[in-house]
Amino acid sequence: AQRLSFTALCSVSECVQRQYHLINEKKTWTEAQRYCREKYTDLATADNMNDMNELNKSVNGGGFQFVWIGLQKTGRDEWQWSSGEPALYLNWEHTQPEGRDYCAMMRNRQWHDFPCSATKTFICNNNKLIVIRENLTWSEALRYCRQNHVDLVSVHSEEIQRRVMNVVKLASTAEVWLGLRYSHILGVWYWVSGQSVCYQNWAPGNGTSEEDCEHTVRSGAVQSGGDHFHVRKQVLVCSLPLTSFSFITL
């Protein structure tokens, strides 16, 4: 059988374990967002109390200074993260938000709404991803990432998607394995991290059609020159091409 060549993307740290970086430069919220996206992943996102504890550590004891985080109010008067994720976890100071402003700062572990044009220091977050330049099948890539790093990458938000697309430019092959798999029994796609596929970015014609062979294992990949998920197949008992990719790890 023909063996195609792909690399993989592994994760070095869990997506939920974000690395935060205090930037001691004063910028508006929009300028801070641009800086974080260029040099890290995005302005800081905090989904839970563990994130808040790490955020507080990042200010190095200066908890009473105001610092931008990646929280903004949309035109629908809803708060969301710079990554596009809804703000399901909120940690407002008891008198906040006042409703007049559209950007958020953190001070002493709690959030305040503030004019976006103000210039303040800010916190970026980073999710480390590395390209593994070895030609492996999806199953081999999964085993490699789990033995040597954390896991094949799970792209569960626009924030991670942006990071993936920046990293896969370094791949030596046309496509890169993701930690995306299809369960024929359940009839659903899922991430190997255990998260359901709520964020979807399928290329046209991918991710929806049924396969003729029930024993075909379907996995997800991303083109190193594109920005959408693609279905790829591995043979179990059907006479389909055996595919191998590079891959990405967290």
C-alpha cells in the first residue's frame, strides 16, 4: 500500500495549563492584543480558579496594579475572550462591571471594566506546540506524543487554531496530524484530550459524510498551508491507502 508522508503536532503543556507572561509595556487593549498575538498566543484567558491563581502569580506580587486581560464586551452586550471563546467563568469585583466600558482589567485577582483606550501593562498567555518531523501513522503519532510530550494537539478554540496555523508552517510535509478521531460506534468526532468537538473548522466536504467501509479509521489533519481540518483514513481491514503524517504536540 502507498505510504504518504505527514508530520504531527504535539502539545508540550496541557492547553488548560496556560503559561502567562506579564508585559511591562503600556498599551491600549487593542495594541496589547496585537502584541500578544504576534509574540505569544493571545491576551490572557482565564477559564477557572487555577487560571486565576496562575494569572495572579504572573504579576509578581504587584496584584494591586491594573493589567489588561483578554476580556472584551461584544456588540450584543456579552463578554467574551479575545480568542472568541465565551466567558463562562467570571471573576468580577463586587461593584463590577459598571456597564460603561468594553474592555477588562485585573486588579488584586478581580476584574474591572475599563475604557479600551487606556494604556496599561498587560498579560499574554502562551500554549506551547511543537512539530515532530517524523513520518508516522496517526496511531504512531499519538503514541509518540504521549510517551515524549503530552498529547496530539486538540484544537478546541479559535485561540488554539491560530497557534496551530502559525506552527504548522514549520512542517516539512503538506499535512499535519491533529488529535482528532472519529468513533464509528458513536458516530461522532472527538478530541483525544477528551473534549467534544464543539469548535469545528472543517474544509468543504470533510467531517460530515459517512464512509462506505465501516472498519475504516478516520482521523483529522490540517494542511500546513491552509487553515481547515481534513479527514484522513487508516486501513484496518479495508483496502484503503495507509496514511502517515507529521504531527503536533502540546
